[in-house]
Amino acid sequence: MEIYTIEKEKVYAALKTAPDGLSQSEAENRLLKYGLNKIAEEKKIPLFLLFLEQFKSPLILLLLFAIAISAFVGEVVDAVIIGVIIVYASVLGFVQEYRAEKAMEELKKLSAPKAKVIRDGSIVVVDAEKIVPGDVLFLEEGDRIVADARVAEGFELRIDEASLTGESTPVQKNSDALKGKVPVAERTNIVFSGTTVVAGHGKAVVYATGMETEFGKVARMLQEEERPKTPLEIKMHEIGNLLGIVVLAIVSIVAGLEFLTRGGDPLTVFIWAVALAVAAVPVTLPAVVTTSLALGMYKMSKKNAIVRKLDAVEALGSVNVICTDKTGTITKNEMTVKEIFVLSGEYFLEGVGYKPEGKILQNNRVVDSSSESARPLYLALKIGALCNNAFLIKEKNEWKIHGDPTEGALLVSAAKAGFFKEELEKSEERISEIPFSSERKMMSTINKNGKKYFLYSKGSPETVLSKCRYVLVDGKKKPLTKKIKEEILKQNKKMASSALRVLAMAYREVGKKQKYDEKDEKDLVFVGMQGMIDPPRPEVKDAIAVCKEAGIKVIMVTGDQKGTAEAVARQIGLEGKVYDGKELDEIKIEDIVDEAAVFARVSPEQKLRIVKALKAKGYVVAVTGDGINDAPALKTADVGVAMGITGTDVTKEAGAIVLADDNFATIVSAVEEGRGIYENIRKFLFFLLSCNVAEVALAFLAVVFGLPLPLLAIHLLYINLATDGLPAMALGVEPSEKDIMKRKPRMKSESIFHRMKVPLLLFSLYLTLSLFAIFSFSLPYGLENARTLVLVAMIFAELANAFNAKSIEKSLFKINIFNNKWLILAIIWEILLILFFVSTEFSAFLKIVPLSAADLVLPVFVGVCAIAFMEITKFFIFRSSS
């Protein structure tokens, strides 16, 4: 029997569960039986194949071919040494890719989806992969459904099934049994894994997980797609290809001239030409970029910013506007009702947080609950608890809220008066709901009390008042006059200006009917308003100041009232003009975004318009969001930032970054990290290219002047290993410069070589001429001696250049040159290694000769001068901008 044909009263029994859910021990037993709730992934590439991938480069394949020929003609020693160097270089590449892969795996764990289930009678949040058949899912607007489940109860439950069935409009779901064989797309009492709740809420009992879900069946027919390359990776790949073509052309010319003018063994010239190409072309560039991004993402995750899309790391570096929510991002999202207004007076509540303890005071006296004047107060509290989808739960002696924090605050205020939602619903059962939406700015429930039916509403004061015809005064219903309405709105403005978020409560008696909708929200009786405070996070004020210094404009975009948003903006030092949603409908947003600091009472559609207006003005925009209606704005933004705690699953899918702590300060930390990663890639490029250009230019000069080749193939490969290897990798994890958040954001169109080309070419020129001079003047003392001096001098100069690359524009005397331990260790290792070769009989393996201490003075001098030369270059090129 298909699960969708079973009557709703028998669903729990059919799946061997209960409305209170499974016990934790039973859930664990079923997990062992059914396995993890996840789609089976394709088998990963074995490590040995990942290692073999390093040999796919055409240049490496050419070199391997050359080695084979060398061995065939008897040059076994050369073949072995070059082979060892290639294997060592490939090991470094393998390590880079493996580390990047591990970092990505860690990120997947951090961003794993969660689900709300009922276990042991309580709502708990668990990892989606631990959901089992029989679990009772608690579904709310914005949730991504993690398993196939049969609806047990639903209130206006609508599901977006486009990802599974292609249905473009949300599907209404209910718990009614179906008859006969029904296609997947028409199963109106089933919710499917991978789909999304777009409205309403309800409960559903899981019957299929993992590969047994409809999505799992589809997954069996599909192969996992490869991760698409990021814009930065593509750019680096293009740079590498361009350099490769240029270098290969030059190398071919140099090799041709060498062979034609000097003759020599064709095999030797061929091997040398390939080695020069390998040394000159930055074949490790894409791997280092990917590793830098992946490790940077992992570092950001440790700071509570989980990056879901690699290109977001690059985009972060150029963000110059952050559009941020208020509640939970700038504020703590620990809502506490502090003030209640009814027409018979004002009341103040003691206590903070979600602990339902604290007195209700009027004129500094505890309220007499038996007095007639207190009836509107208690009715306002009761409406706040009944018209509510949150849950107040005590777990391990700690009170917690499951659901929206604003609704949670209303539950706590009611509990302080002795009204607990679960108890209230026993006498006033909820029979229907008109869900909240950002456009309507209110919600209503219909509750049965005996034989009577009441509609309870809560929402923004302006919206609720517009639906009211009466008011409750001293327990009596009276007509809502213009004067009373003005009094209520004046009080609302007063409460909002004290940074209180204000919600109004109203009700009316309704008749029994089959279906209730928005048309029933009319002729309401206004009862009162509850004002709750959500204090700003203490670290936000400093983060705003950092943004100001970094040239990043911060705009608060909130659904709260103008007065509340304005008060919070003052507290955090956010300066600029404040606009509300009504004003946005009357003006062109592009005309005001430059001066705006706060947009209050905005709808999702207006938020999207704000983002588009900013982008049209040329800004690079990061946008935060948590609700399902924020998803379009997050997708449109250059960097979408979703809330990890309060954010819906849909928003997290739309966002490029998820904040694990929902904290605005974390966004600023992520921007800083993003800037640092981008700068490290620039430093790596400068270091690599300035050295590689010199290697090619040196060979070209020697051929032009009729001199022997300054470096042999084995020397070029060794230099490539010494520089493209450990030092280059170490630059990829260089700590950010201290003033990185004091610089203006880079332009989106800015080249990665911005302000780098001149110093890069000048250093290449210095290195080329220095090495050519050493080679020319030492040739009379023997070719091998000259080549040895050039090899050692080039290594010393390039290692010195690694220090130069720590800051392309700043003097080494203005930065901490010892703050990257990996770079220090890499340089020490390379120095010790070359000293080992030039001071022992192992020098023969590299086809060099031993050097005395006096001989080493010149190479060391060239290295020291490499730093001095760049110091002078930086002074003259960048002094005007310092």
C-alpha cells in the first residue's frame, strides 16, 4: 500500500511512530538499520591517481619523454636526477591539491543542512543526514525538506517543487488520503526531499531517506558534476596560457639560435628548451590559486563565515557596500518584551532573555490580575501567545526558543503572566491560520473556544490598525475614532523611538467556516501593543568604524519601523539619512542611495530594488538576509550573505556565504580575509613572474651575445623546484597586512596586475643583468664554475625576492618580515639545500662544482642587492601614494 493512500489518522501507526516522535534511542537504532540520509556520492579519485594527475601537463610529459630518450642513449645519471626533481615537484603539487580537497570537505561538514524534528515530545534540531523513517518533521516557511514525508497536519502549507517536478507555482499540501495510483507531481499529501516550504507550517512523517527518496532515485541516473572553475581560476588559467605561448615562442627561438649558431647535441638542446619552458611557465599557478582560496575559505569558516562559493572570496575584496539586516545581525536577536500599551495604561515587564520570570508593573506596582482594567493587558498577552508559531522549551534547566525570536519574546511575556501556549491551546484549539507574509506584515490564527470561534491577529501597528473598527477600553469594546487612532500611532512612534520593536494585537469573533483567508481580517478590535527590545551587539559599533575606514558604506535595511531603526543606527554610529518603505514608492532609489544609511519598513521587493539601484550606480554589494523573501536580493547581490542561525534553508542556498553566528562583525572579518587572500595571490604572481621572466631573458641574452648557455636543463628544473615550490606556497598563506582594512576597496574592473607591472619588470631586468654580469666575468675561470655561481646567485636572489613580495608597495622596514613562519622555514630549507650541494661531492649530481666561502660572497651580495633594489624601486614608484 502506498503511503499517500493511508488515512491521516493511521499514518503514525503505519510508520511505527507517534505524534510525539521517536525516542532518541529508537532513532539511533533506525539510523543503524536504514543508514545515513544522504545521496550517495561518486567514489573519490584514489590518492595514487590524484598523484598521477600532476603529470598531465604537456610540458611535464615532454620532459618525461626527453628523460626516456636520455636513458636510452646512455645519459642515465641525467635522466635519474631530472626524474627525481620532477617527482619531487609533483609531490608538492599533489600536497597542494590534497590540502585544498580536505579544506573543501571540512567546509561541507560545516555547511551541512539541519532539520527540525520532534523527538521524545520536544522539537530538536539535528543534522539532516541523521533523519530516519518515522521521524516527525516540523516544517516552517523557508525550510528545505530533507526527506520524503507524509503530511500529518498542515496550515496553509505550500511547497515549491520546481526542483523535482518542474511545477512553477507552489503546491498546496494537506493531510487528506488519496485514492488509486497517483503520479509524483500530484501527491498533495507528500513533501519531497530537496523541495522548499514557501508558506505555512505543519508536520510530516518521514517514510523514505537517502537514495530511497525521489531525489535519490534521480541521483542514481546522474553523475556528479565537476566543480565549475571560479572567475579568478579562469583568469589565472588564461594568464598561464598566455605566458605559456609567449615563453614557448621565446624558448623555441632561443633553442633554435643555440642549435644553429653553436651546434651541439640536438637531444641536449631539446631537453634544455623543455626545462626552460617548465621553469618559465607558471604551471603551478591554478593549483596555488585554488589552494589559497580553499584554505582561505577554511580560515574564514573558523571565524564563523562559511563560504559556499569560491568566487565569493574574490568578490569580497572589492565589496564597497554592505546592506545588512538589523535584527540578529546588528542586534543580538535576543528579543525581550519590555513595555505593553493598552488604552487603559502602560505596563512594564522585568526580566531579560527567554526565562519566563519577571514582574509586570504599572506605576512601579505589581499588576492586580483581578482588576477589570487589567483585562486588555492579559488579552494582549494571550493573543501574543496563541497567534504564534514559536515554542518555549526548557532543555537542561535552560529556557530556549524554537522559532522566530520575536514570537519567542511574546511567548515569554505571556508566560510571565502565567499564560503558556500549550495550556492555552487545550482550551482554545487552533483550527486554522492565515500565515504571516512580509508583504502583509501580519498573521492571524482562528481558535475555537467552546462553541465560539475567534480570529486573533498580530502584526505591525499600522497594518493591524488599518484592519480595526473597534478598540478595547477597560474591557469594553468601543468604536475606533480618529482621535484614538492618533493616540495609538503617537504611542507607537514613542515606543519605536526608544529602539523598541512594536507589534499590535487585535481580535474578533468569527463564524464557523470551511476555510479562512485574508478577507476575514476585518472589523477587528484593537487590544494593545507589545514593545520589545533587541540590543545592538557590542562589537558592531567597532565593525562599523572599521568599514568606514575601509571605504565600505554600510546600509541598514530592515522591516522594522523607522523610529526603531533610527534609534539603533544612532547607537552603533551609523550616519546618514533614514528612509522608509512609503518614501521608496514615491522616489527613484538611485537618487538617494549615496546618502542613505537606513531603509526601514521595506518589503522584499523594495530590498531587491535597493540592491539593483546600488549595482546600477557601480557599487559592489554584499547583502545579508534570513527570510525566504530575501533570497532574490541575495542572488542579485555580488555577495549574498545568509544567516546561519535564523536563516531559512532557501536563503542559505541563495547565499554565497553563511554566517554561523549571524553577526555583522563576522561579515567585516570575512571582507578582511577576502582582501588578504586576493593580495596573497598578487604577491605570489609578482614573486613567480618576476623570477621566471629573468630566467628566460638570461638565456636569450647569452645566445644573442654568443655565450654558452648559463644554465643547463637540470639547473633550470632545480631553480623551478626551489622557487615555485615551498616559498611560493608559503606566500599563499601570508598574514594580511595590518592596514588592509584602511585601504579603499579595489575596483571590480581592476587588473590583478594593478600597480605591479613596473616593479615586476624592473626586478626582472635587475636579476637578468646581474646574473649575466656574473656569468660573463666568471667565464674565464671555467664554464662549470660560472654556471655554479649563476645557479647559486639566482636562488639567493629569488629567495630574497620572496621577502620583497611580502608587500608589493611597502618597504620591508615598515612590515613584520618574520610573521610568516612557513616562508622563513621554506627559505632556510632552500638555502641549506643549495649549500649542501655546493659544499659536498654531491655537487656532481647537479652538474656544478663546489664553492668556497669566499665564492659565496658574490651570490649573497646579489641576494642582498635584490632587496635593496626593490626598496629603491618601491620608494620612487609608490612614495606619492604612501
